[in-house]
Amino acid sequence: MRAVVIREHGSFDKLLLEDIAVPELSSDQVRVRVKAAALNHLDTWVRRGVTGFRFPLPIIPGCDGAGVVDAVGDAAHGIEPGMECVLSPGIGHPLERGYGILGETRDGTCAEYIVVPRESILKKPERLSWEEAAAWPLTFLTAWAMLVTRARIQPGEWIVIHAAGSGVGIAATQIARMFGARVIGTASTDEKRKRARELGAEHALPYEGFAREVRGITGKRGADIVVDHVGPDTFNGSVACLRKGGRLVTCGGTSGHEITFDVRHLFFKSLSFLGSTMGSPEDLKTVLGHVAAGRLSPVIDSVFSLDEIADAHRRLAERVVFGKVVVTL
Ligand SMILES: NC(=O)c1ccc[n+]([C@@H]2O[C@H](COP(=O)([O-])OP(=O)(O)OC[C@H]3O[C@@H](n4cnc5c(N)ncnc54)[C@H](OP(=O)(O)O)[C@@H]3O)[C@@H](O)[C@H]2O)c1
């Protein structure tokens, strides 16, 4: 089968297109013929490498995917060959030992075939194209866990969503609107801010001076929740723009991972800092229901073929995307 293989970390030339054996399956596993895979920022980390973290190289990247069941192990009950499916990007529960992510801890979706546990198979929502079906799981699950499970979002609350054009930002904006919350997005360009408003953000701000703007918009009260995965570049502004008792929820540090802040803000304002990674299998099923019903919808930035995997990665790394970069097979 054709697959993207990363044998060593580095630039786009480390994304090797190879012919390798179709993976064998054990009795509790399912093999899927992948129709579309979607990239996440995690693909960039896996390609480049992350200091202090060892990825199991060689690895096939790609956390998200959708396709057709090709073969089913004897003990993988309830799944039939030919079933159209979406793959759970996470394997297990993120709070338990042994949790894994496709394309990070084991081979992922940028290949013609993938073998996954039976529990990873979800029914593909009929209303979605293959590209759309591949484009929602990781980011919508992450944003759901951040806003609903961790930050306990409430109707009418003001939510600041950084990088509103990112995969996680777009998902968070839709989820916040679905809960009747009010969204203030941030993004680096006029075009991304315009698109954030079209998606339901009441305000879309540049990063420069956003904390002061948020205090103005909220009548000096401050935001109820900040969704921050940018890290050092936004963190102190995020803390400053929160109301007393506000919650900051983070799932990442795109601009870096070390932050200096004044701890007095944390205790004087009785803030909550919440970390969040991926989400539970139960959350994924809940999100699937909303996606299938059309209440939540992935936004696709661009579609590439497997041969164009380096161009797909370059687009993500160049920070020009609004929504998901998808690879079709
Ligand atoms: N822990 C988890 O479970 C989990 C799950 C999903 C994602 N994440 C993390 O969350 C972050 C977002 O993921 P994603 O897949 O949504 O990302 P994405 O679609 O690639 O979007 C990232 C966005 O971040 C903004 N950004 C701000 N500072 C940046 C910088 N210094 N370099 C590059 N981009 C910068 C850019 O938007 P502007 O140009 O508008 O600033 C960019 O478009 C990543 O760090 C990712 O690793 C974590």
C-alpha cells in the first residue's frame, strides 16, 4: 500500500511516500481502507520532533481519517466489511495509562489502509463527504472537552477563543454558539477575523491589545472563559482579560511551552486554570451526534492528494489555513 512514512524528524522532505505491506489485523481489530485523512497541528509536531518527547519512528502520520471497513477480526463484533466509518483519533481514555493517538503513538491515517481496535470505529454521518468526515474528530473532541467537560460553559457567557481560524478555534466557536455563549475570537489577519465573524464570533480581534478590548466589550467585567492553545504569546493577556472567578482552559502551546506570569492574578481573581487533552470516548460519541445532526460542521481549508503531502504540511506550517487541511487517498 502507499503510505506517508516519517523515519526521522525534520522539514517537509522527511515526509516519505513509500510502498509498504498492508497491515495485518489481530482478532479484536478492524482494517479500514482510508478515503480521506485530515491534518492537525500535531502532524507538524510529529514531523518536526518535540524536545523531550520520543515519537515511535518510523511512523505513519495522521490522527484523523474516514474510510470503508475492509476486514474484521473474529472478535471485533458488530462491524461488517463495507461499513463507512470515521476513526476515533484517540485510543482509550486520555486520563488512563496506555492512552494513544493515531499518528502520534502508533501508525496513523496517511496511508491506504490502517488497522485499529474495534472501539475506534464510528459510523460515518451520511450527510458528510469523505473529506468532511475526516475533518472533525480530533479538533471537535478537543474543543468539546475543553469547553463542556472542563470549563462547564453556560449560556450567555463571554468566551474568548484564540486563533479562531485554527482547527480547535473553529470547533470551539461552533460549540460555544451552540450553547448560547457569546464569542470573542482572535486571529492574525483581517481575512481570518472576517471568517471568524461569519462563523458566529460577535467580535474578532487582532492579538495586539486584545485584553483591553475584551474588557471594553464586556463592560469592564471580563470574559468568563478563555480558550488558549497559543501559549506564551497570549497567556498573560488571557489572564488579564478574565473576570473574577473566570476559567482559562488550555490544550496547547503553539507559540512555545514556557510561560511566566504574575501568580497574584490567579489568587486575587480566584481564577481556574484548566488543562485539557483530547476527550473521552463518551464525549466523542456526543460530538458525533451533533455532527451527524448538522449542529456542528467541520470547515475545510484545502484538499490535497497523498502525493502532495509535503504541500499539505507546508500550508499548515505557514499559518495561512482557516480550517482543516485534508488529504484524499
Ligand atoms: N492537547 C490536545 O489534546 C490538543 C488537541 C488539539 C490541538 N492541540 C494543540 O492546540 C494547538 C492548535 O491546534 P490546531 O490543530 O487547531 O492548529 P492549527 O489548525 O494548525 O492552527 C494553529 C493556529 O495557531 C495560531 N498561532 C498563534 N501563534 C502561532 C505561532 N507562533 N505559530 C503558528 N501558529 C500560531 C495561528 O492562527 P493565527 O494566524 O490566527 O494566529 C494558526 O493558524 C496546537 O498547539 C496543538 O498542538 C492540543
